[in-house]
Amino acid sequence: MTGIGMEVGAQAARARALAVLRIRSRALAVALLPAAAAVILLAGGSTGHLVGTGWDAARWAVSAVALVVLVAAGVIALVVARSRPAVSPTVPVAEDAAPDLYRLVRDLADRLDVPAPSAVALTPDCDSWLEDRTHRAHGPPPPELHDEVAAGGRPHRRTTAAPVLVIGSPFLWWMRVGELRAVLAPVVAGTGPSAQPDIAAARRFVRGLDAAVAVASTQGRCPLFRSACEGIGWVARLLLRSCRGHAAEMERGVAAAAAERAQAVDYGLRIVAQEQVGLAYAGWDRLLTRVALPAWRMGRWPSRLDAGVVAALTELSRRDRLAEGFTSRLGERPACDLLEEPGAIDEAASLLAARLFHGGPAETGPDWAPVDWQEYPEEVVDRKWRTDAARLHRVLDTLGVRPCPDPTTSDPTTREHPASDTAGPTLSRVLDHLTGPPVTGAPLRDSTDLMDSTDLMDPSDPAGRTASPDLTDSHLPGAHEPPEPHTDPPPNPRNVALAARLTAELAREEAALAPQGPASADAPPAPGQGSPETALWDDGTLPLFPLQSPRTPRELLADHVTAMVCCAAMDTAGAVPGLDWLDGPSLLVNGERATDLAPRVLSLIEDGDPTPLRTWMVELGIRPEKPVRLV
């Protein structure tokens, strides 16, 4: 049954590929039709049959149309054939850097009786696929293909025809060798249909059309060039729409044939490995959003993300009873042992992840430096909290909130003038402002009279455009719902004004740090252009996969108040910053993680009740009246 299903899938894929090629043939026939008519008219005139003034005019007109159509068709065909489709950003892995991994892939291909992939690359995501890069054949072959040929591998012609195997880097660090082989079996099996001539030709045609659309979308200053690009793009999009259904069905047939072929390889182990795929995806997502994202926002990028996902999933196995059985498999050989230098590969994948998910620079610089996990608490967590606390006090200064004096001082002058130098940034100043009496008898706009229109920036706008100046409670979730009796009181306008100021201040800082777009003359190549050795993707579209939507003003206020509480705990109660693999930055008090801080801060922000937070601080010995150190 497996062989029958595989044959049916392959036949269906080939039938759809032939349908795509027929569309290509029809397009060619349409382009040649005026030329055929012109040949008939010219031949008729030369033999003396089609003569006369009318026939002469028709000959000239049809010949001119045929010439224009042939030139246009030749230009479109050249663009489709020469355009390079966008290549997924990956970390190439040469064979000398992972001989065991290449040996595993080739053994797997031999068991499946399919051609081996031409090369292996890693992606900072939990996915694996085959990527056909044969569009590079008209240029210099990639370096990894040179290395394979020089090492005595398969002939160059067959090597360039096989696609590249892209493996998710978290799989290599979390999965065992047997699990990785079972997960890659259906992927590697896809090289079989890729070697079928009709399917390969159909894929090249569709990829060429896609690249031609990308090339045609480039804007130029010359009106004639823009018109030509619009015409090429219109034809390419028309052909793509005609091929879309057939190409989708062809890929489904290829996937079905590959899945059927892989059934005979490690079937039982593949079921267990699929569970590890889901677990790795959950841990990877948690690590990126909770641990890596705070560091990226600070201008630091963790250099061992793949090693971190192992720690995160190991911690999850300790906390989650459903994952108790996963710890026993850690004694088996991890798949990262197939790499000669896993640390270097991990660092390259971590930097690429920062670019894809956050939009960071391609190289390390003064404001974009790597950080090890041992340095993460001091370099990221402590700095983040003190930076947020400093921003919070700057906003309080702009709102005219006076610093709280040190209650231990006996100088009456200092008590009369609270803004004296003896009063530093204290947690009491924040708590007193948040729990102060709300402004009554005036709309919220009057309570923030110190704010101008430039202070109410939209945080989701990188250009820093201003939002509506009437920032009232109606902008908060649930504000348009009718009031119900015996509900909680509305938020204190002081808190709303402070949250709005923090949002504007943070948007201003992010706009100042945002890189400026390149000039048109120096702009990076658009998708479909560039040299084979460069990544064919546009840096202006980064991040490709943003991890988190912009935070709401209330969330920003809660984060800044939490940071101020943590700073006070570190400076007055001996607490230290820590790293939780699943929750990110955490506060360690007496060696234990403080898990009950967030709900107490939310009680202060949302309900205006400082009692739970003050009680917690008294229990831990935190002195809110003492000044804290800021960045």
C-alpha cells in the first residue's frame, strides 16, 4: 500500500507539473502568433498571391506588431530566466564543519533511495524544508558546492540539481540523533520528486515568475523604465495566477509522495520525535519572547540561544508533570554533537535570529554586542530595570512631581524644599504619586497640561507621528462599555497621564535609535537581485517575524513600576537579578525567585491599592524611602 500511495502522489504531482508547463507553452504560442501571421503575409507577397495596397499595409502593420511582441516576449523571458528568487536567510553549514551530519543525511537518502541534498543549512526556527537554489546555476556555484566537489563528492552537475536541506537549529540542540533522523526522513524524501525533470522545470518556471514580479516592483526614475517594469509585472502576475492552482496541487502531490516514501524509515521513532517538535517549538517561542527580546531591546543579543532552549525545556520538564518522561532521554547523544563546533554555529544562528525577529544589525558593534548566559543577569536584567526606573523618574520630573525627602533628615530647610539634593530617586516617590488623590472636576486633558502634542506619540509608529491629543480613558480597553453598578472605580487620571508620558518617552527613544533607511543609490538589492554569495532579502523589511505587538500604556507603566521595585529590593534588601529560562528576568530574594511581585504591582496600577505591595516590601525588608542607583 505504501508503494501504491507513493506512486499515486508522484503521478499526481507530475500531472500538475505538465499542466504548468502547458501554460508556459501557451504563453510562448501567444507570443509567436503575430510573428506567424507576419510570415504568412510576407510569404504571400513574395509569391504574388497577397498583393495590393491593403495587403501591403497589413504586412507592414502585422510585421511591426510581431516585432514589438517578440522583443517584449524576449525581454520578459530573459527577466524570468535570469532573475534570482529570494533565498531564505540561513546559516550555511559546510561539510568539513559537520561531517557526521552530512553522513547522516546521505545515509538517510540512501535508505530512501533518493538523491542526497546538495548542502545543509540552519534556520533559527522550528521548521525544516528543502530549498531549491538551482537559479544560481547561471552564476558562480555557492562555496559549499565547491567544497563538496573538491572533497570528492558527487559530480558537480548532480550536486547543483539537488536542493539544499534547511534544518531548524533548535532541533539540533534539543533532539537526539535518532529523533532528528526520524524528523528529517519525510523532508529528505522530497529530493526524489525534485529530480523528476517535469517537476523541476515547472518549479523553475514558477520561481522565475515570482522573481520577475519582485524585479518589476522596483521603482525607477525613468518613466519608460517604470512602464516597462509595470508591463513585465502584469504579464508575470497573469501567468502566476494561471499556474497557482496547478503549482499548489503539484506541491501537495510531492509532499504526499515524500511522506509515503518515508513511512518505512523509523516509523515508531518518528511519532515520538513529533512530540519533541511541539515541545521544542513551545520552548523556543518562550525563550525568544521572554528572554531574548528584553536583551535585544537593550542592544545585546544572547549568543547561545540554541543552548538556552535546552535549558528552558529542561526547566519545563521539571515544572510540568506531563514532561517528566522527557528528562530520561537527555542521556542519549544530542544531535548537536554532529557539528564540529556547535558553539560557533549557535552564535551565528543566534545573530540571525536577532535579525529576523527583532531587526538588529548584521554585525556586532558598540550598541549591538553579544552576551553570555552567565552575564545575562548583570548585563541585561540589572541594566534593564535601572534604565526603566530612570525613565520613570524622568517622566515624573516632567510631570512636576516633587521628589520625596529623606524622612531621616532633621534639616527643616530640606523638608520645606523637597527638591533638595538630599532627596534621590526613591520608590516612595512613585508610590505616593500613584496612590495620590485623583484629579477631580476636570477632564484628563487638563491633568496633563504639561504635555504637548509631540508627547503623545503612537508607540507603533517608528517615525514618531503624534497620536490624538485627547488621550482619555476612552483609549483603554473596555472604556466604551456602559458603566455597571458596583464596579471598580475608573483608573486614576494620574496613572493614565503617567502611562501616556512613558509611552511617548519610549517611542521617542526608539525613534532616535531606529536606523535610517538607505539612500536609493546605495539601497540593498531587492528580492530577486544580488549576487549568489549575498543574502537575497531586503533589510528594509526587518524584522520579518516580529515577536510581540507594541505594549499598551498600562503594560508599560506596570513594567516600569516593577523595575523600580526590583531596584529598591536590590539596593536596600540584598536581592539580586536573575534569569528564569521560561519567564525571563526575575528577582532573586535569598536565592529564591520572587513569583508574587507581578500581581501586587497590578493591584497597585489597576485597582489603586498599594497595601499588597507595601506588605510584601515590609516582609522582605525593602526600604522604599531610600534612594536607588539608576543608569
